[in-house]
Amino acid sequence: MAPTIDTVLQDEELILRWLPGTARRLVVVFTGVRAGFGGAPLDEFARSASRRGENNVLFVTDRRGSWYCAPGLWSRIARLVKYLRKSEGIEEIVTLGNSMGGYGALLLPQYLRVRRAIAFSPQLTLDRGLVADVRWPDVVKRFGRMHPRNLGDTVAATRTHYYLTAGGGCREDVDHLALAPSIDRVNRWVLQGGRHNLAGELRNAGILYDVVGALIRGRKARVDTLYAAFQGDAA
């Protein structure tokens, strides 16, 4: 049974849900456009992030699908995470997201200290001049602004370790990962045959829980082993 998540804020733009844990780690889960994660209802993924009640988890849903560009939205999110860090005595923040949620997971390290940023099938830009990706809305036209043109350009200024995974069967997602710099703190995996809903495919294969757990702790070798088995089974 999935743990109960309390809704602490809900309005026309934003839903924030909170799941307390026992450790001094906060996992900020940025959900996808449909308020889910990895092709499943949100609450099914509380287990992966909370690790049986170990981690505090904040689920962040951008209800308008604005890629956090709606006026004032991102500042609200960042302020609340900072508040929770202080009020809950958090010592380590990890971000986690899928697709649009992956964009949010990679965006937060610009604003506060994040130990690890984990993103499945993320967008690193919404600028179609950088990646020929027409799947998502023109946020500048709709909301009048865009976050940094290329999130890959923000990585060097942080101390965050990045863990990015895309499916090799989705050209656009692979192109997005190529925008991340080739430095030691950036870890990239392209899983052959995987599609945009790669997190869902990992869930269906029964390994998403283990993959997320290893990534939250920064255990890259364990992730390598899990992904190698996944690709072997898919071959």
C-alpha cells in the first residue's frame, strides 16, 4: 500500500504534497504534466522516493504545465523548499523528476544547495533552436519568459551531482542529454530501446524502486548494474 501524502497547498497553478520521513534528507519530486511520475499515479511513486519512510518527500506539481515559467511560480516553489530545509532540519536535498519534472529537478540547484539531481527523460532546454523538439509548448509565447536557455550551462556553477537517463529510442531525449557538460559530476545513461516514458518502462521491469534508491544515494556502480540487466533483458 502506498503511503498517505498530505496536500499542503493547492491552487490553480500549484499543488504541493508532503510525506514526512525520519532522516534529514529531503527528496523534492517534480511531477510530470499529468501530476504523475513514470507513467503511474503520483502516490505509487511515494514508495520509491520515501524508501519506506526514511526520506522526507515534497511532491511539486505545476498544474498549468508551464515548465515553472508561470509568473511567480518558481519563486514560490524555491521559497517553500528553503523553508522546509530550515524547519525540518534538512541536511541533504535530492531532486527527482521525469520529463517536465526532470527539467524542474535540474533547475533547483541554481537556487539552493542540492546534493544530487536525478532526471529521467528530462528537457534541458525549451529553445527549439538548440534542440529540434516540438513536443512541448512555446513557454515564451504563453508565459512571457523562459528559464536559462540551456540548463546544461548552469551545471558548472553548482556543486550538485547530476544523474540523467534517457531512452535511446527517443531521439529528442538523447539530444537533450547531449547539452549537459562532460564533467565528473554529470552522469549520463542512454538505454537502448527505451522511449520517452523510460521511467515507466523501468517500473514495468520491476527495477525502478532499486534504481531510484541507488541514485538517491549516489551509487552509480549499482545503477550501472541495474541498467545493464535491463538492457540485457530488453535485447
